[in-house]
Amino acid sequence: MEIVIGVDRGWSRAESEGANRVRAVPIHLPASPGDYAPNVLCPGDPRRASYIAETFFDPGAELVNDERGLLGYTGTFEGRPLSVQSTGMGCPSAGIVYEELIQLNARRLVRVGTCGAIAESIAMADTVVGLTASAVDTTPLQYADMAGFAPSATFALAEAAARLSREGGATVHVGAIVTSAMFYDPDPTNIARWRRLGHLAIEMEAAMLYTVAAVHGVEALALMTVSDLVSTGSSQRISDDDLKRGVDDMMRIACRVAVG
């Protein structure tokens, strides 16, 4: 097994407890600890990772990973170190990436993705802050080694995201979300059940993020743009223009939360 020594890209490695420790190279993010900033944005889509680095980072962001198409970049946002790393779809794929980012000394992970809204008060392109994530996908429960577990965000990050969204004029909703294992769910009764319990939206990675973060003692938050309105037996999809607008609104907040 190849062994590397962590290197310093200019930010404080003391925050991440020892860049000089000898460790194995992660399999799916074959990088050195200094290749990623302590704060990392985590979209599912590799193309969105590229878009974030090109659009929101200061000029000069570097590609630090392309293994299996999981694109990752490191640069700065308003002069402060920040990375973005795509995770793929679903808890198993995302869990691998979250775990390996932490191996590489990431200490704050912010998921930036999309979701299907199930609460009636939510509109297309609104921002959802997942305060808790019900693990309908049982991968997080298996990882936590508990039959029942309530994965939750780091409250200070959720609070900051809500405040910054309101100050910027964006419509933001904060509350419980559902992490599902299936994009095409064959059971139409699930929506009503989740809505009855006050869930705002459905997505596929947040519960895994919050569980991995809890196990390792790092900070985590899931921010999502509403891309679908989901009801029992039907759904409505956002237009490309509205999706871009919503994602851009979310990203302006996410970058500040990540480095704040």
C-alpha cells in the first residue's frame, strides 16, 4: 500500500489535527491531505462541481481529483480556502466520499444539491435547509450501528444558512427532510406519510452526511434547491432557467456558510 505524508497548501493544518501523520492514500480520492481545504462543498453532480469552481471560487482553482469521474477542485472563496468535491448519487456513493474527505482532513462538509419538495408551502427554486434527515435509506443506520438514529445538521451552520438566505432575499425553509434510497419510488403512499410527519422534502444523501459527520466529530449541513414538487402519484419538474437561478442563490449562501 502506498503511503504519503500530508503537505501544506498554506492554511492551518493544526485545525485538522496533524497533517504530518503518515496515512494510506484514499482509494476514490487519491490525494494528499493538503490537497483539500478543511471546508468542502459536496454536490452530487460532477458537472456541478466544475460549475461551482468556475463560477463561485476566486480565479485559479485547481482540479485535485477526477477518479471515477468524481471531480474535485480546491481554491479560495473571497480569499479563504475552499474545496468542492462531487459525491455521486445515493448514500453508498456519497458515504465513501464523505469518509475519504475526512481522511484528507476535511472538517466541515456542506452538501449542495437538489430535492423534491413535499410540503405544500414550498415553491420551485426555493432553498431547503435540512435540520434533520430521516434515514429511509438504511445505509446510515447500518453505518451508525443503531436500529434507530436521528441524523442532524450542525445547528450553527443551519442557523447561519437561514440568516444569510433571509438577508439575501432568498426564500428558505428549515426543517426535517427525508433521505430515500430510491429516486423512482414505487410506493405512492410514502409521500403522504412523510408529509404527515412534517417533512419538507426528499433527497438521497443528507442522512449519510450527518451520520458520517457525527461519527467523526466534524461539522455538516445539507442545503438543497427545490427542483421538483412531489405529490402522491405525480411530480412537477423545474425549468432549466429556474433551476440555474435557484442553484446560484443557494451557492452564494453555501460558500459563505462553508468558509464562515
